[in-house]
Amino acid sequence: MMSSIIHKHVSKQTCFEDLPDEIILVICRYLSQVNILDSLLNLNNSLNKTISSYREKIFLSHLSYQDFYHLINKHLPYLAENVYYLCINNCSMLNTGRVFEEKFNKIDQQFPLLRELIFYQIDIETLENLSWRFNTMFCLRQLTIDIAEDRLSSMPVQFDEFLCGKLFSPSNSFQNLKLNFNKYSFNLRSITCKCMNIRQLTISVKCLNDLLIVFNTFPNIEKLNITIGCSSAYDINNDIYPYEHLWWKVHYLTHFDLTIKEKELTSHDNIISNNIIMKIIENIYSLLHFKFILNIGFHAALQLLTTKDIYINKYFPYTNGSLWEQALKRNDNRSIHFELHIELDGITGDRLKRKMEFDVHNVDKYDDIDFNSILKTTFSSTYWLQKNTIIQCFSTASKHVSIYTLPITNSHLSTSIDIIDQELSMKPSPSHKNIQSLVIHSTSDYYSPKLSITNLFNKFPSLIHLKLDTVLLLPPTIFICSNRLRSLSICNYSLLSCCQLLDYLPQVISLSITSSYCKILTIDTCSKPILSITRLKISIDSIQTKNLSNIIQYFPNVNEFYLLIKNTSNRSTDDFRQCEKFDCFLQGFIHLRYFEITLPGKQESFSIPNWMSMLNSNQIICVKTKDGNSLILKVWL
């Protein structure tokens, strides 16, 4: 009797292999790719089929030093021939691009079925070496390249010519090309032949001439996302370009996202004429989707010269609904999806007041502009009513103007705190649910209103990334304002205030704190540690580092730690290095796999600490910043 009971109990046990595929894949979500391959690879054909996505999609991203070498030495050589997706991410991993390129220097032969290749934060040397293989990667369909911003200063001479030759070659097979070089813009004059394979292109270029080169060079382009700078030095003979030929030059172009962007404009004449933009749009006959973004910040000297007349005559034609209607109308009455977003800086009030005190006759010229009354009349026609397109306009005392059409489909929004304050006072719009990344900046010359955290997340419920330089108002009772937010960047918060804020945002895993007066509090004042934070970046002054090690008690689960120390107080750097022992972070952050610290000082007088000298050469890098006044020490564990 007892034996039969035992037998019955054993028969109810289920082997791991008998679990449904769905259950096994749910379990895999809690494991790293390395853990999955170590545990389940080649156990049997059924499990190999279940974990096929982990065998054929390889992510070299955010790995520890040990896991990275384990993956590329033990697993990747045997999986490479069946891999169709490969992502190489240099973020928080040192020399990974170079190490990968040394082991897989024949990437076209070692990854014969590769269809999508992503380089994120890649170094230029690795990109140059691997780019020689692009034209023999016959299965490659999508190529994405993102260059690290700290590598831009080391751009080699004639980099445009070299990369254009490799990326825009007729022998390349990829159809989708995305280039993100941060602040770097391409000059496309070196392209000498037509690229028949490119169907989708994302790129930043120097000027309008480069856009015209795209029209001439990519006859089969279907989707174009292009950002144009305001560099008049390269723009010549634009008025004589045959825009009326665009209907057959880019016959397949249906989706067109055009951004004109300049952080510090030095002359209003450098802005591309709205007449040219209208000519382009009305002659791309196959267009189905068009998005236009104008994001212009004025240089301080230009702000003094900017008048009401310049605003109206130079920039308002871009927001004229009648002109856009004329450019978008087609003979077959086809409806073209249209989006407009303008962020425009202008004159600062304090400068105006000082200038007007000496010339009272010019006061009328600087009166506030009634943007809404000018815009609404041009968007009130039957054409816009049928498209259900509404124009929204906000302006602030600093003459910052935000104009956009509703509904918003963008997932990213960057604007001033005054604009957001006005937004929060209005009824919620369904389009705000699309915003996943929000950057809110304030102007130090003006009083910045404090935003309510409750109203902010009620207005933008889908936020994943939030960056702001103002203090949020917290309700007296703690409750969860967002379970979606993952990345938070804040300024002028003490650690205690930061912990109080995170009580309302429990799912944040990446935190950045920048402060000129950050007070590192003692551990006794912290009621409880924040366990969700795994990526932490802190920027402080050198005089505020006395109790820096207490950060470990606030955020014990950090695995990526960035520390930026500024020397605005002109503190002696020798004294600074003697009194600080940064090896405490390696001992305190038990999960740490990447550590980056920026120190005030010069490389000639810097000696590597003993605990760092014991690491492998691939685990540590010491480089100068662009200005040469600081050192960046990177450690990969």
C-alpha cells in the first residue's frame, strides 16, 4: 500500500522538458542570455527549438567582463553561422567593439545569415575595420550605427569620404540604414554613384545641399528621416535646383520626416527658406506621411537682434496652414498625414528691458506676439477640418515658443518648464499618451514654476524617460504616480529628497543626479535604501565629496556607477586625490560591473591606483576630456 502511494506521488512530478514552451520562455525572461545558453543549449532538439530566439539573436550589451568573454569565446563561434540579429553595445563595456573585431574580423563569412546589425556607442576604429566587409554581407538588410559622443573628437581626416564610400556603395545589400552620430553631421558631397538598394534612411547632414544629394542619389528611397543643420557655408545654388523633377527622382518616397535643428543659431539667414521647403513637398507626388520639425535656439548675440518683425516674417511662414495646405494638396484628393512641431527660442526679457531703457521708441516692436490669433486663421479651412488637425501654441515670457499639431504621434518631447506648466493647466489630450521620453528645461533668468508630480504623470501617463532641472511638488500621502518610468534625470536634489521622490516612482532603474550643492547625507537620515536603482550617475563639486561613500547605503543594488566630480572651487587636485579612496565603491557595490569616474586633473600627474593596476588592460581606460582639464577613468569588472 505504501509503495503504491509513493509511486502515485512520483508519477505526478513533471520534468522540466515536459513544461509548455510558453512556461519555459517566461522563465527565460528572468535569466540573462549567457545563463540561458549555459543551461539549455544543446540539451535536446526540442529545447534548442524553444530557445531559438536566444540562439539566433545575440546581444553583446551591458555584460560583465566575465560574461562577455564567456559568450564570445564559448558560444558565439558555434552559433555565428545561424545568427540573423547582432547588437554590439559599447555602453558600460570597454573595448568590446575592438575585441569582437579581433575575433570575428571576417564578419561577412562568420555570420553568413546576418540580416540586422547594430553598432551602439561604437568606437570609430572598429567601425572603420568592419566597414570593409559591408559590401560582401549579402543577407544584411538593416544596418544601424551609433557613435559614442566622446569619440567624435577623434574623427579621422576625410572620415565623410571614407564612410560614404563604404555605406553608399552600389554593392551593399542592406535596405535600411540608420546613422546616429550625435552632434556630428554628414557632408554627402563625396557620394559619386547612385544607391539603388537603400529604401529607408535616417541621417543628419550639414545643410540643404546634402538633402538634394539624397534626392539625386537614392532613387528608390521610400522612407527618409533627415536632420539638417543651419550651415550656410555649404549651401550654394539651391534656388536653381529643379524641384519640379522630384516627382520622378524620388518616385517611391512616401514617408518623409524633415527636421531643421540648430542649438545656437548665429544668423537668421542660415535658416532654410520656407519657400524651398514648400517646393520640395508639393513636388514629392507619392507622399503619404510628412512630419516637419523646426528646433532653433538663438545665440546670445542673435537674441538681442531678434525683433517681432523677424519672428513674424522669418519663422511664421513655417506655421502658416494655408501654405502647408497648398503644398500638401494633390490632384487625386489623396489625404497626406501631416505633423508640425516647432520649438523656437527668442529674446530674453531681462536683456530686452536693459536695451529698451535706452530707446523707449522701440517698445512697441518688442510687444508680446499673439501667436494663436495669427495661426488659427490659417488652420481654419475646410481642408484642415476634414483632416481633424488642430494647431496648439504656447509661448512664455522668455519668448520661447512651442507650436505643434494635434494629435501628437511623437514619442519624444523636449520643451521648457513654462510650456509644460501651461500644458498641465489644460485638459488632457489623447495624443499625450504617446509621449515616452520627456525633457523639461528651465531658464535661470526667470522664475521657474514647480510642477506637480501628480499632474505631470496624469498628463503623460506613458513616460519611460524623464529629464528635468526643477523640483517636483510631492503630495503629502505617498502613492505610486507611475509604474512605467524607468529612467530619471534630476538636478539640485539632495539624496534624501531624491529618495523621497523615488517612493512615488518605484520602477525607476536608472537615476542621474546633478547638483551644484548636493549634500551627501549621513546614513542615519535615510529611512530605507532604494533597491530598484541599478544604474546611477552623480555629478557634484569636489568640495562635496566628504561623505561620498554613503551613496552605497542609499543604492545597494547598483551595477553601473558614473561619478562626475567638478573642480569649480579650484580645490587642489593633489589634495583631492589624497583624501578620497574610490575603491570603496568596488567593495560596497557588490553587484558593480562598470565604474566610470571623471576627476579634475591632468593625465601627466595621475597615477593608477593599486587596485586598478591589477586589472587586465581590456578592463581599464584612462583618457582626457575634450577640454583637457579632467580625466575619465573607466573600469569594467
